[in-house]
Amino acid sequence: MIGIATTFFWIFLIAFAASAFYSIKDLQFDFGDPQVSVTPENKLLLSMPITITNVGYYNIGFFNVTTEISDEEGFTIIRGSTLVPIIKKGDTVITAHNMTIDVNDLLQNHQNFLFNDTEVRINEMIGMRIAEVIPVQASTNFSEPWGAPLYNFALGEIEYSAYNLTHLRAIVPLSFENHALFDLTGNIQMRMYNSTDSLLGEGQTTIDAAQNSPYNGYIELYVPSAGITANGRFEVDFITPFFNIGPLVIPYG
Amino acid sequence: MAETEDGFKKNLRKFWYKALKATIKGILFYIFYFVLWSFLAPVADVIPGLQLMIETFVIIYIILMIIGELASGTIFQYFFNGAKALFVICYLILSLNGGIFGVTFQNISLSIDLRLFLTIAILLSLLGFAKSVLQAVNYLNERTEYTRF
């Protein structure tokens, strides 16, 4: 009697395991192209549409996609997860794997991302429970290029011209390339200090640099001619909908 | 002389019967494996070494089953049945890496948690092993009683 019961259980166990694994081939995943958009809070929203079609013999439980983006040193920048509790057999589930990046937070902590094109590491994990009982997980990692919004940011030579008896007009050329995933608009504010740390003047300009395009502009400042020294420093603030960074100290002379 | 010849014929018939039974069992088991493999074949493309792993298991299992069947009616039948159960436990634990089966190809690593399956398989094998031990004890008991009488 025990023998019959044991044989029955063995057959059931093996048939269940085999059919559960066999039904994986009837599971179809379709990962769409990632879309980048901006939320009303001016955060970057990365969205990847996922379509799962389960025409296997069993339900799929706890389908989850986890993405972890980290910098070159392995510091986690963002981690996002999407969970579909159950995909019934014969069903098609359409979902989106969303991740929100607070660019301001990111750039405050990693100024390298502001000025330099670099790479980010992406860890992608997909997990599910076949027939709701057998956990399976697949993971992969790869690198993606990161485009800096202020790539190659530089200030040119200051050009002075007469303004009135006491002040000069100083024109400071500035240039950069926007390699980021978004169009960059906003303000650049600048303060000019001489070698004795006295504030000579301040000015600002609006910027509008489309994705993957260079920007060339200038900032106009009115500085007292008596206070000008051969060297000093500029303090630059970047105020955009995505980030507020500053002051960035750039010496001149 | 006629009695000895009769006994020899009887033993030969018995042996052929056992051999036939072992062959049928082996063939049935192989057919079961064949059917099962048709289900597992798509997975085998993804997991290299799976076919070799299962084939080795099937070959050793069939050999132990045939030897056990040929040794039926003796104490060795229970030894081989017990060995079969222990082999299943050890082979599953070793080949499934303790229940977490992992494989890496190209840049993708795949891990399958088979601990539940392994636990049930081990429990069933232990049941089979316990059954073999009890049957061996029972066999020895019956033989002792038979010798006394």
C-alpha cells in the first residue's frame, strides 16, 4: 500500500514539475522601449512598458521586475520595482515598470554627473513563481552611458568695455553642451569677486539648450573699475526646473 | 536426479520470470523518462548539462531497479531498494546544489529555487528507504520463523 501511494506521489511530483517547467515556453514577455518623461514635480520618469502573456498550464505568481541603477563605484542611485501579484493562465497583463529620478538629489550628491559624460551600471532582475510555487529569478547587469547636462562647461575670457565713469561692462562668455536626457532651460547666476574677496558685481542669463545641443552665451556684469584685479573668482549658480546647483567656484586671471 | 532437474527448471523459470519483470519495468521507466523528456526539452536548451544530469540519473536508477528485481526473493532485493532510495536523495541534493539551482549563460544568471520540490522528493525517498528497511526486517523475521519450524 505504501509502495502504491509513494509511486503515485512520485508520478504526481515529477509530472507537476515537468509540466510547470514546460509551461515556461508558453510564457511570453515583451519589454518595450524605455520612455523618458518629466513629472509635474520636475523629476525624470523612466518608464518601460511590459506585456506578459501566459498561455501555459499554470498561473504565474509574484512576477516582479527590479531595476537598480548605480554609479561606477557601485553606489546605488535609484532602485525601482514593479510587482504583478498574479498572472492567471490564459491572461495577458500589460504593466509599466516606472522609476522616478530626482535629478536635483542625484546631482547634489554626484556633481560628476553634471559636467562629465560617464556610465551608469544597471542591474535588472526578473523574478516569478512558476505555478505559484517554484521561484525563478533571472538577473543581468550592463552599462549605459550617462550624458551630462553641462558637459564641457567653461567660461571664456572676460571682455571689458566702458560703461560710465566709475563702472565697466564685463562680458563673460560661457559655453557647454547638453548631453542629458532632457532639454535644459533655466537661469545661470554669476557673482564676480576680486582677489581681495570683494564682490564686484553680479549678473544672470537665461539658458535654453535642447537635448544634445551646444549652448553658447554670455553674462553681462557691471563692475567698479577701481575694484578690478588681475585675478579673482566667479561663483556660478545653476537654477533649472530639474536642479539647483551652486555656487560653483571658477577662478579667473 | 529427476527431482534435481525439476528444481533446476523451476529456478530457471523463476529467473526468466524475474528477468522479464525487470525488463518490462526498465522499459516502462524508460518510456516514462522519454515522455517526460519531451516536456523538459525546451528547458534543456536554456540549461546546459541538464540532459546529461537526467540521463545519468535514469541509467543508474534503471540499473539499480533491474538488479533489485533480479535479486527479488532474497535479502539483497531490499538492500538494492534501500540503495536506490539513498541514491535518489544524494543525487538530487548534489545535482540540484541543495535546492538552489543556478546557471549562467552570457551575461544572464538564472536561479531556480527547487527546495520545496527537493524536500518532497527527499521525504518520499526516505519513505521508500524506511519501507525497504522494514521489509528487510520482516523478511529476516519470516526466514527465522520458517527455519524454526
